[in-house]
Amino acid sequence: MSSALADQRQRPLRDLRISVIDRCNFRCPYCMPVERFGGPSAFMPRSDWLAPAEIERVARAFVALGVGKLRLTGGEPLLRADLPEIIERLARISGVEDLALTSNGALLSRQAEALRRSGLQRLTISLDALDPATFKRMSGGQGDVAEVLEGVAAAERAGFARLKFNCVVQRGMNEDEVLPLVERFRGTPHVLRFVEYMDVGTCNRWSRADVVASAELLQRIAARWPLQAVGRAQRGEVAERYRFDDGQGEVGFISSVSAPFCSDCTRARLSADGELFTCLFAARGLPLRPLLTGDDAALGAAIAERWRARSDRYSELRAEREREAAGRIEMFRMGG
């Protein structure tokens, strides 16, 4: 069944990103700006979150359809108290080849060991600056970069030997942090990736003028430390990879705006309340929670039907679709 499941553009279903919570302890301007999301009333009730057993059941249905990679996202997943149980359940699913989590890292120093013991294989940490003042601005006044770096050290001690770091670059905000970040992680096993600022959701006041294209960053980095292209590791990989000529590691670039990769997108997204989205820029999802009252066959059939009907390619059509932003779902509600 998995070999036959493809969407309208012959893209297979390989990856599932599971948002376990829509809340966050940061207010990053590109995702959850503080002026719009200042209090708890902006988020769904906790009772709406899928329970660990429900998350496991939905994940098993996706794995049966060919998914091998699961990533836990949010919001900030470390805010969810039963996260270790969720990880343990997912780690037991036969056929899961990769189990990862994305976090802002602020709570990681207290939880890294538990995450590893639960069966988490990989960690990606959002890190938009090393300068404390710039970091605080990029986190909406909520974050302390020292806490994140303590979390990084704790993750290394817990056995996460190869971390990924994602930096969203906004012009006029943190582009001066690019070279310091590269210098910080050169010579380590970790991989730093620069993400173009995207027009996700409705409230981040996105403008093309604020996008720093990957090509510009690549040129800036290569002028200091020569690079050679490695390419993507496999179909569906979002980052273009470059290796330092001197062997001191690699950097990556995620270029959704300047070089869209819709044609290779193999990712589905599950929101914290159980809606299936087939694109990060979607306006509507398919509620899966009502299907959990039925059998697994019906659940799998509904997921397969939605994937086969999928034709999303927003980033390739961005110039035509920018006026449609009013209906899109916020990134933190479906997982980044």
C-alpha cells in the first residue's frame, strides 16, 4: 500500500510532523508575535489536545501508509508535561526510522535526559541569534540565549551527538548574527541551517523586503569560509547542504521563498487537536479525531484519500497567492 500512495504530483507520503501543543514560551515575530498572542485566550483549550494514545494511533495509521519519519513540533513541545509518554509510544511503532523533535531549547536543560531515555533520536533547536539583546528581540522579549545554550550542553551530555540548529533570518533584525553563528558551530558535529523568512499564517506582517535570500547568505559565508555543495540527502529533504572546504562541518539553507521545493515535498502535518494538513500554507485541514471512534481501516482510508487528492504547491505559486493570506492557518497551530 505504501508504494502506491502518492499525491496528484506523484509525491510519496514519507514524513509526518506532529504538533503536540499550540502554546509557546516565546513570541517570535515571524511565528507568534506578542502583540497578537499575549495571553492564553489565543490558544485552544488543553482538553482539545490529542491524548498520547490518540497521537500514537494516528501515527500508526500514517506509518502503515509508508511514513518512516516522525517529528514532534508545536508551539513549544517541551511545555507538554506528558511529552515523554508520547515519545515512548511513538518509539515503539515498528517502521519508524527516524523520531525527532523541534524545540526552542529554553527548557531543554531540564528535559534532555528524559527525552533521550524515552526514545527520541534527534533534536533540532531554533536559534536565531547568539547576541543576548538580538536573541531577546527575536524571541519577542521572552527568551534568554544563555538558557538555550545550557540546553544544548545538556543535550550533548544526554547523547544527542549531532544537533541541528535552525536560524530564521530577517533583514534588519538578525542578519548580523549569521557569521557569529557559523563560527560558533564550525568544527562541531552539529549542523546549522538558515531558513528564509516565510509568509506563514496571517499575522507576522511578512514582506519580501524582509527576506534575506539564501544565495546572499551563502555568498557572505563562503567569502569567509569556502564551501562546496553537497546537495540534499534524499528526496523530500528541505535543506540544500554545503560542506566547508577545510572539513570543519557543514551548513544548510532552507529556501522556501527564493527556491521553492514543493515538487519534492513528502510531508503531512497533524495539529495538536487532530487536524491533518497537507501544506504548511493551508487554510483548511481534515479533522481526524472523529475518525478515532471507528476502526483503523477507516482512519487509514481517510488519510490516504486526502493524500491522493493533494496538489498543494503554494511556494511555487507564491506570487499569485500572496493575496490569499487571510485564510491561512498559523504555523504554530499545525507545527512548523
